[in-house]
Amino acid sequence: METCRSGLTYLLAKEAGVTASRVRISPSPPTMKILTWNIGSFSFLKYAKLFGFKYKDQKILHEYFQHIINGGFVSKAIEEINPDILFLQEIYDINDPKYIEILKNYPYQKLVDTWYHAHSILIASKHEFITNEVDNFFVVFCNGINFIPVHLNSFYAEKRLADAFILNNITSGLQNVVILGDTNIWSRGNKFLFKNDRKAYKVFCQNLVDFSKDIISTSYIGFGLDKIFGSKNLKILNIGSPKIRSVFMDHYPITVDLEVS
């Protein structure tokens, strides 16, 4: 699922040491609706295979996106939200997106890797985009915005803190940045469960603004694990986290309307 580049060229200024080159793409819409969503499952399902666990005669083999069980639900939700670009975390198999029928309306798609699994984040867009890998993260350039989808370490807050420093370095001096996804920062409002998560959050906010700060919970367990950080010059028109989920899913989506100049 490689991105259609059509001869596009883009160099991340931070990596190249030069001003990013101009990119010719279709005219940007005045606003972009953006969706980020961890569509995986409760982590205890990692043991389901050992016990031969089934749901409606469907074997549960892992804790990631349950493509047969939840593909239709996710597709309908995306159709109703109707984002211009979306970022889905916890894809397990490269064929999983085929079970999300609405994705046929998104001609530009790419799967990228994370710390826990190859091809585990799906980027799907109605507009052309290009990607550039930097320090194991992917900068996605679309309609003048530098998106960086993330799914940070689920188990160790110190690793999330280390990644926050890496991302801060990547975005330093870069304009029109949006970092979004499952940060696994265990927070509820301005309260943090782990000291290193509080530190990681402060690192993110050194150069960026937490657009999702008023969203208290993005998960079934009541914590705001998913977040959207962005450059101070960007204007957010609407942001929310509709409380929708299907069988075994433990995260809610975040949607945001971003003004594109």
C-alpha cells in the first residue's frame, strides 16, 4: 500500500539541513477533518490463543485489530465521521484494511511500523501525501501539514519519555506539526499516573500545544491515552472523542477539524 507520489519530492528540513522543497499537490481544502483511532483490543487477548478463545465461532489469535469481528463497525464509524485523513493504530496484518470497506474511498494509503509490530499504523487519505522516516518515526506531509502518527510504548513510562525527547528533536524548528495517536500517557485531566508520563507530557508541550487537553478520557478504562499535539500557529475549529467502540475495543477515536491556510 505505497503512497502514490506522482513525482512529488519532499525533504524534511531537520534531516536535510535545508529549507523543505515545494511540493505540488492538489489545492488544499479550507479545513481538514482528521481522525486518529487505536482500533485494537484489550491486551488480555494476547492470551486468547493459548486457551482457544472464540467469539461467535471466530478464533481470537491476538490483541490487535479484530478484522472479521470489528471491520464492519470501524468502517461504518469512519464513514459517519468522514475524515480527510485518518491514522489507525494496531493493524496486525497487511490485509486487515481490506475488511474496512470505506477505505476504498481513500486512494492514498500506507502502512508504517511501530516499536511493537511492523505495518501497524495505517495512514489513509483523500489527498496525496508523502512519508519520510526519521529516528523510527514517520513524518507524513499532506496539505502543508507535517503529521507524525505515534503509538508509544505500552509498558514502560521511561521509554515513552525517551520517545518524547526524540519527537521533540524531530519537530524542533519544523512548522505546521501535528503529533497524534496513542501516546499511552496515563493521564486524566491534569493528573498523571506515572511521574515519567508527566515529564513526557511536558516535553511534548515545550514546542507544541495539546489540542486534546480538554478531552478527559479516550479509553474504556477512563484515561486520556490518546492525544493530539500541534504547532502553536495551527487553528483548531472542533475536536472531540465520540464514545464509540465495538467488541473488545478499548479506545475511542479522536476527531479534529483543522484550519488549513
